[in-house]
Amino acid sequence: MHKIYRVNMTDLSVKVEPVPAEWAGLGGRALTSTIVAAEVPPTCHPLGPNNKLVFAPGLLSGTAASNAGRFSCGAKSPLTGGIKESSAGGTSSRIIARLGIKAIIVEGQPAGDAWYALVVGKDGVEIREETETLGLGTFATVEKINARHGEDFGVITLGPAGEHMMAISNISVKDPESKIRSFGRGGLGAVMGSKRVKLLAIDPTGGAPLALADPAKFKEANRTFTKTLADHPVSGQGLKKYGTAVLVNVINEAGGLPTKNFTTGQCDHHDQISGEQMYDNIVAREGEPSHPCSPACQIQCSQVYNDKDGKYLTSGFEYETIWALGADGMIKDLDVIAEIDNVMDDLGVDSIETPVMFAVAMEAGLLPWGDGARMLQLLREDIAKATPLGRLLGGGTGHVGRAYGLTRIPVVKNQAIPAYDPRPIKGIGVTYATTTMGADHTAGYAIATNILNVGGKVDPLKNDGQVELSRNLQIATAAVDSTGLCLFIAFPALDIPACLGSVVEMLNARYGLALTGDDVVALGKNVLKIEHAFNLAAGLGPETDRLPEFFELESIAPHDAKWDMDQKELATFWNF
Amino acid sequence: MNGTPDTVEVVGFMDLAGLFRARGWTSPHRLPLAGPIDGFELLVRLDVSFDAVESLFVNHKAIGLADAVIRPGDRVALVPPGVPGPHRFCLGIWRRPSGS
């Protein structure tokens, strides 16, 4: 029996509701975006009582499917002003799905100064006043909740940045090692903080393996799916060994590694911050090159990175974080980058928005280029304690750039542009400009089979075919985000026909459906249209589907490329 | 262009970086070259298996092994299979698997 938990923070009440028929076939991003679009007034203040925070496991979460541990969180974003869905790993998605919970909707806003913990169980949600963990970082909070309830509980929590409702704040989810994974982008931590919810503790008691319409068919499809993940060189080998950080050298070679606040496309010290260097360090220091972010993760692109003495420094050390600190912010020491990554995780801030903001602050003269020690000090002393300077920085990249009168501010819809420069890689520029999420590389990550004839032929330096490529990538991504599967399944889904087929078969065997690949594509299209309609109603019209002007004015080495996509052509993105 | 007209400058990523290092090659490695060759011929001269490379960058532009023309003075990067990212398509790093 699937159910929805609705937590009203205004009157501190909880309702357990049946799942409306029109939401029954939805999960993950499809469900969070549908609920936000249906229930949140698009023009509401993101930190006011009318915004809602929605958590939803994917359609395959809680099953035995490989890599189905992803978890979606949605709301109106305080950073972009538009709809937001963010995806995280961790243990909570699986637990919630096995409790039969389709979604948790947190709405309203309490009147007093008290903070709360939501204890989620098989019969409902208990709202308890929370004091013990206030002001604590995410790691200490997880430790406290483990001690209070037991290590088998799932934990979803804020760090200090979320408590202070900063736009750079994220929401953290406990992972299998009691470290954290994050709903990183869009300032969702501020939305949770605005409702004065410090944490959700998820009690697994009473959870059960999910009923399958056709268990034998599901098992067979999952076997095929698992084999395709293992057989493909990206999901089976490359990501497992080097993680996403392998992209540092590759994107640098392409001239698309934004460096020193997007002033050039190559970084002189790229080898020092590369995935290859990271792997060598991990092996030499007896860390873990391969590590799961959630139960049943087979790809294992995460890792445990130790310092020179073999002591834990960080985990989940991603390309985008390393790029933003190492190339965009010019920090040359990978160990310092790892320490900053860990501090950002503990404070509960987005590890893309925050370092891109720091690079803008460096250009503004607020701290020297490459000064990791000063960055750590600003994180610990100003952002964590919400000093006036900390609040300025905590407003994010656009906030700091505008405060200092800069014109090179790398944001779209006020969200920081990630690790791929759009001038020599035009397709990703189309995604940044048009995605409903604000600048987001993952919005166009997955691959639909119908672009097979496009892949490999598009010239990254030319505009031809880029809108169609980005559209197909975004549609497929929206569909994958709704399944609870990791986006990295996209690689075998492209190259091995049996992979995508096995995903559709698992959905059919789980729910007793007869979906085809076209139905999954239709789901992705519908998600994008719902999100786009919300954004239009929120005031994010076509004029916001564009890159910052400096990309048109400043060429980037080594290709001497500028952004020169016709805005009218960009507008054709929505012609589907 | 790498500034030396009688060699090609070669770097390898992922496991190929380790292979080059194990051979005692500097990064970048300089291979003497007198005239144009294609990507497969380059791999033969480097004694690198065809299966170990999905795509090349020649002077910072991705191109398939068969389509690549490498001339003295060029810089080439060898991209093994297994590179993730949306840019696989946006950059043109993609080789259709045999049989698909």
C-alpha cells in the first residue's frame, strides 16, 4: 500500500494520504516536479510558507535493481526562483521506498523559534522539537542520530548553512558509511531551514521487500541490466577506477576546462589535480578507489581519499568539485582541495556553487587566487557562523558578483555554471541555457537511443545540431531521474541495446505495465514541460534561457571560441 | 602545434598514463615523425593496442582513429574507453561499438 506523508509545519500536524491515481505511475523527479507544480504557487517566496519541500524515491528504488538508490528532492529554488529537483545517493531512498512511502511533502512554516526533527516510520511521521544537533555540522549530526536511534536509521539533515537559510546550502543524506551524499544544487537546504526542520530520521522498522508484479521477469531483466553495467567500459571500468575526476585532463585537453573564473580553457597545473593523480594518491595512501554512494551501487564511482598519513580526508570526491577549486579557483594542492570538499560537506553547502562563488570572490579581490587556507578560514569562520561576510558569500556566485560590480559572473538563472566551458563545447551551453534547473551539467547527461545518429558527429565548436542534441539529452535525463537509477547507467544504455530494454522490462515487471521505450521518452518530455510551465509562471521566461554576456564578448584559449548561438535557435529547444 | 617540427607530442589518459610512465616516457612523450599518418598508424608506432583507445584529441579537437591525420608538430592525446560525461557526445568522443 503506497502512501504519501504530508507534514504541515504551520500547525505541526501530519496526514497519511493515499496516492492519487494520476501520481501512481510517477517517481523521483517526475513526482517531485509534478507535486511542486500542482501545489506550490509559482510566484511564492521560496523561503515562505507557501513553498513545499518534497522527497521522493524513484520508481525502482527499494527493489533489487542495481544502482536504483537515487533519491529526489524538489521545491521552488531560492537560488534560481524556478522549480528545482536535485538527486542524491545515500541510504534513505531505499528505506523510504520499502516503507511503502511514495513521497514526503513538508509544507507550511512554524511560528516560533523552535527547530524540529521529523521521525519517519511505517505508520507516519512524528514531529519532535530538536535542540541537540542545532549548529552542528552534518557529520556530527549523523553521529548524534546514529547514537540516538541506531545506525540502521536513514538521516537527511542540514548543516549550519541550511540553518542560516543560505542560497548555497544543500541537504545531506547519510550514506552506507555514515558519511554524507547531497541534494546539492539550488539552495534546497535553505527551504528546509525555512521550515525549521533540522533533520529527518528514517526508521527502517517494518520495511519490507517491495512486491513485484512479475518477480521472475524482474530478476531476469535485472540480471541483464547488471551485466550491461559491468560490460561497459565507462560504468564497468573507467568510473570504478578513476571516478569522475578523470575528466580533468580530458576536458583540459579539449580546451573546455574553465580556469581562473572562466578566463581560459586550460589549466597549467591540470596534472596535479587530475583523476590519474587522485588514483595514485588513493592507492599509495591505502584509501578506497571504488566506493558505493548507495546500497546496490555497482558502478562505485565514489572513493575514499586519505591524507599523506593515511587519515580520512574526504569521500565522493567529484570532478566538478576538483575543477571548481583546482582550476577555476587555482588551488594546486589536491590534498587542500580534498580538505575543502570535506568542510563544504560538513557545513552543508553545494560543492559547485560555493567554489565557483569563491573564484568570483577571488576576481573581486576578496581573497588571493589559489589561497585554499583563506578559503577554509572563510568557510569555518564566516559562512559557518553566518557573519555579515559569510552571508554575502552564502548568497552564491551571482550574489557576490553583483555585490562587487563584476561582469564575468558565470551563472544561468543565478545558478553557477559547472565544469564544462560552453564556448568550445556548444552542446553543454545549450543545456545550461535551456534547462529548467539553471546551469546544470547533469540536466543533459543521459543518452536516448534516438540520438545514436547524432553522437559522434556533432562538432563541439559549431552550433549545428546542438539544440537537438541537448533536447534529447535532457528528455532522457528527466526520464532516468524519475526511475531512481543513477545517471551513469546512460553509458551502457547508449551502447548496449539490451541495457535500455532491461530498464523498461524492470519497470513493467515491478508495476505490471506494458511500457515501451517510447513511453519512457514520453515521461521525460512530460517532466520537462511541467517544469517549464512552472518556470514561465514564476517569471522565468525565454529571456532567462541564455548564457551570460561575457561568453559572447570574450574568446577562450586554445580554440579562440566565443558563444555565438542565435537566441532564436535556442528558443526552438521547446518545440516538442 | 607543439613547436617541434620533426616530432609529434603524445599524452595518454587513464591507464595509458600509467603505461607511458612504466615505459619511462616523459609526459608529453615525443615521437619522431617525418610525414602525415592516421590514428591507427600512430598507435602501431607507439605500440599501443587499438582496443586501448576510443578516440584521439589532435591539437585539442576530438577525432576518431580512422579520421585523424597526424602531422609532424601536432599534439595528440589518447583517450581510452571508459571516459564518462555528457561531453562524450558534445565533444565527439564516441566510437560505435562493433556489431551495433
